[in-house]
Amino acid sequence: MTALVVLTLIGALATAFLAVSLSASRQTDQHADIAGLRSSAESAMQVGVNELWSAYLAQGGGVSKSMLDFRTFLTAQGVTTAQPLDLRNLAKLPHGGSAAQGLSGTNVELLSVTRVDGPGETELRFSTTVSSRRGDSPGRRPVRKTFEGVYVVDGAEWPGLDYALLANNVNCIMCHLQVDSVDRFYNKDPALYDSFDRIKLGTLENLLLRSSAESVFAGTLHVRGLATDDNGVAIANWAAQTVKSVVYDSAGKIQEDAWGKTTSANLVPAGTPPLPMKNLYLNYGNNQATMVDGYLPETFPAPFPDDGGYDPLTGTPTPGAAGNRVVDQAEFYAASYDFTGSLSGGAIFLANPADPVDTAAELTTALSTGTQPTLSAVTTGNVVLTGTAANPIVLNGQVAIDGDLVIQGYVVGEGSLLVSGNVYIPTDLKYLDGVGTDGVSRSYGINPGGTQNRMAIASGGSVVVGNMFYDKDGGTPVNGSTSGTFNFVLSELSIFNRNEWMKTQSLLPASGQSKTNPSTWTVSNPGYKGAGYVPRYYALAQGGAIPIFNQVGYFDGQNWVGQEHPSDWGSTLAYANLGNTSDPYLYNPDMTPKAVVQYLTADGGWMNQAMLSKMMGDAVTAHAANKPLEIDALVYSNNSIFGIVGKSTPMKGQMIVNGALLAADIGLLLPGPGSSVGLNLNFDARTKTLLKLRSDQQVKIQRRLWNTAAVAN
């Protein structure tokens, strides 16, 4: 009996040990299964993402385009917000058979995607269900798990903020220009000599240099299109140009002598193939792989992306307004919904829509008294901000204004102002900085409290500076009518209008061909944007003329050749007519609009033309004598920056900008006294982090979330 009991105990123990061993083995197998399933699920999702993105790129000729273009592609593929789409066929994943026919020994039972369109981005939400059957036990259930992941598609970060000056076309501003960095310009420490980085200037289309231009920039010039003289003829002899760079070393550090002075250097084309750190790049192209000296963008994205926006009431995108080159309310919301900044101090005036500023007394109130103590992160309406040394504007974070903005005077703090309409800078806009350690010099960008001053301004309209609504001497008002005075700004906007018009023409006139008979034109236009392109034309005032400088000269296949600019209203200009639905510049044959007009006067007439001109003119007249107009900010517009500072004004035709000037079109008349510098532009690298601009021509995809913990099945 004892032996029987012992044998029974031994058997029981053996059975228990075997059960424990089998259980441990099964747990090990299950952990291995789950690890394998997780790996297979992620691989399946990666294959799905790659196939979906590759299909998108393939339909666009190998390049990504706008957010609207990507969303249109998704809809065509059946990827919607309503229900998941099975991607296994697109991803070419075996399914429906045994595990051996699946992915890495597993069976992909489901790979689906849904999309969620949000402000400025689209989320792709993937769900992957995979299963595994080890087959070591006839009755064993398969191991099945579901994993989830999220990819986000949004605009690629815009690289233009690395430039001190960037525009589609640069012309008159290059006549009397000096470009540097604020670090070097305000430096008083000899120990820092030779440590300052070069700066960059760029043109996305063309550069025009007069033979008498006298400019120096401490860095590199990038030109995508042609560089021509004032007759439109390509420049061949760069050593003869009076525009110069300065000497910098192979690391891009500006070289200085014992007194901190630089040595000028001739512009020398980088050659073929180009090498980095040269001072001139011509025909820089648009292939990022061949841009050896940094990326030059292709467009100026709207600070309020023109993708239709996002309706805050319905929680859905509004693609019907996409591409119309107008800042719609849903687009304003999409760009500013998460802003948390504020603005206080100074005189803050919020215009009353029912009571336009149309008297001198109301203008005085707007500029000096204000109507309220603060602005929140988002304001609807037209705003006037005036800061003084005793009561400066205090900027804290990101602030958005759905309307026009007038801003002048002293500013402290850090942040950005996004404005849907026009921005007017009548006179100085300066940081209230402290004094340097020498007790005399300016401690640039540092206020008396020891914290930073830095600001960026982005306009969905245009930026207007100085006495722009007067002739170059500041004496005669300009109203934009052909019966009134013609000035520099009208000349510039007529050139910019021609550039926009050219993008709508597949053929352009050759030498000797009629400018008024398009049926005779024979020169193919490489800059043609296609039938769906919406041109944006400028007019100085609502109801004023829309001049287009295309009635003189011709197209040589690369550039418009001929007279540099118009000098008056006359036969060299064509005139678009907003009220005439048969006008070929603004309307289709069926009389539907095909273009937009951007006005430089106040939106909706909240400040009438007379008061706007008075405000700008009075500010210039009251400026301190023999002191340049000064702007401390990065200034951005996807439209234009226009301005005039005449020689006869107290500023003597001079302006200092500490920050950057970035706009599709820049038309600034800053002649300076005699042969002196008209514009000192000092790049402030600190400001480029204040704007979050996303390319409107290129989207990117990146993973946001991968759920490594399986969803229970």
C-alpha cells in the first residue's frame, strides 16, 4: 500500500509538473505570438501607408501638392470620414487564406483607414487586425489582435524664414540697399569679430539690377529665374556690377578687420556643378536635392492657408472656398483657433463698423486715445495700435486680427500678429530696448527688464509703409484714379500685375507682335500656371484703376524685355475693369469671375481714403528730422509690401528694418540722400521661430501615434 501511495503521488506530481510545463510553454508561445502579431501589424500598416502615399505621388507626377489636392485624392480612393476603407488590395497583402499565405506567418484579417480633416491637417487613422494559429493542438483557438496607428499629413515647413529678403521679383529695392545681421550691426565687442554668419537674399522668379545700383549685402544671393539689367537683358559680366557681397570664410563667417569693417567682394556665379558657400546662385532650380546652398522655396504660402479652412460651428472643413486667394472666415479660424496670446498697453482702438473713421477728430481718437485696454488672442474687427516710450504696446504670444491693422510706436514683449487684411505702418515701429553695457549703445532686442523683444507680423493682405499714398516727394495725394497723380507704388503694382497676368497666358507676344491680339502670339510661356490659376491683381483704392504694364515690350522665352517701368498713366498700360463682366483680365467668357483684386486701402471703408492718406502723411511729416524710418520686426505677406519714404521727408529717403522683409511682391522706394544707403536691412534670426508657415504647394506625411498595446479581441 505504501508503494502504491508513493507511485500515485509521483504520478500526480509528474502530471502537475507536465501541466505547469505545458502552461508555461503556452504562455511563452502566446507572448511570442503577440510579439509576432505586433510586428506583422506594424509591417502591414507601413505597407498600407507606403502604397497609399505612393499612389498619391504617382497621380501628381511624383511630387506632393496642396492639402486640397491630397484630400481630393483621398476622396477619389474612397478614404472618407464616414467609414473605414479596406486597404489590403491596394497594399497587395495576401488575405482570406491560411496563415502561411499571410504576412510573416500571420494572417492579415483587416487593414483599414479612415480620415479626420482638421485645421491645416488630415489624420489617417489605421486599424490592423492580424491572427496566428500555431497548429500544435487541434482545438486551439487562434490568437487575434487589433492594433491602431495614426499618420498626419500637413504642409511642409516653409523654409523662406531663413532669408533676410525674399520676393518673387526684386528690382528697385536693390538700388540703395545694405543687408547685414542685427548681431553684427549692433555688436560693440571686438572679441566677436569674424563670428557672425552670412545672411541670405532670394528671388523666386527674376532679379533686376540697374547699372547704377549701389548695394552691399553680407552674404549670398539666390536667384531662381533670370538676373537682368533694367532693359530685361540677362547680365553677363558680374564683375562689372556695382552690387557687391562681402568676404566670408568657408564656414560662412563674415570676415572683419580690427575695426569691425568688412571687405567687399564681386558677385561670382557659383558655376556648374555649384558648390555651397558661394555668393551668387543663378537658375537655382526647384529640386531640393540639387540646392547645395540651402532650400529656396517655390511660393509664398498664405499665413491663413487657402484650403477652405475649418468651420467651427459644424466641425467640418469648407473646401468650397479653397484656392480663391481670399482669407475666408473659416480659414481665419483654422489658422488661429489655438492661439492663446494677448496684447495690452499703448492706445488700442477697435473700429466701430457702424461709424467709419472719417473726421480728423475720430482719427486723433484712434491714434492717441483708443477704446479698450487689451486685445485677446483673437479679435474680429479693424484695429489701430499706438505705443509710446511711456506706454508701449505689450505683445505676449500669438494674436490674430480678422480685419486691418494700423500699428506704430514702441513695442515690448515677444510674439506674432496674424492679420487677415492689410497692415499699415505709418512711421517708426520699434522695440523699447535698454542700453548696452557701455551706457550709450542700444541693447538690441533686450528691454530694460532684461527680457527679449521680438515680433513678427504676417498679413493676409498687403503691408503699407510710409507716405505711400503720395507722390515721391510727399506733396501730392494719390487716389489711384487715372485722372489723379501717378506715383512709384502705382508703377510697381502695374509691373506686379503684369507678372500675374503672364501666369495666365500659355503664349506671349514676341518682338514686333501685337500686344492687343493674342491670336498672333507665338512664344511659349514656361511660367504658365494652367487654366485653373486664379490671378491676384493690385489696385491702390477701391474704385480705382487696375493697371497692367503689358502694352510695351515683348517676351523672349524667359523674360519680359523692354522699358523698366511706366512713368505715368498712358498707353503703356492696360486697364482691367472690375465692373465690366466682358473684361478678359477679370472674367471668363461666361462672365464668371476668374481673378481677385487686392486693394491697398482700408477694408470695407472703415477708414476712408482721405483719413488713411492723412494718417500716413501726418506720421511722416511728424517724424524726427534726419532719422530713418525704423521697423523692428519680421514682416511677411503672401501678397505685397509697398512703401515710399521720399528724400524730401524728415527721414531723407531712408529706412532701417531689423528683422526680415518677405513677400511675393516688394515695392519700396527708399532712394536715400544722394548716393547714401536707402534701406539698411538687418536680419534678426530670432524672429523666424515666431511664425509657423506651412507650404501651400507641398504636403508631407509623418507618423503621429502607434498603439503598441493591442486592442482586445
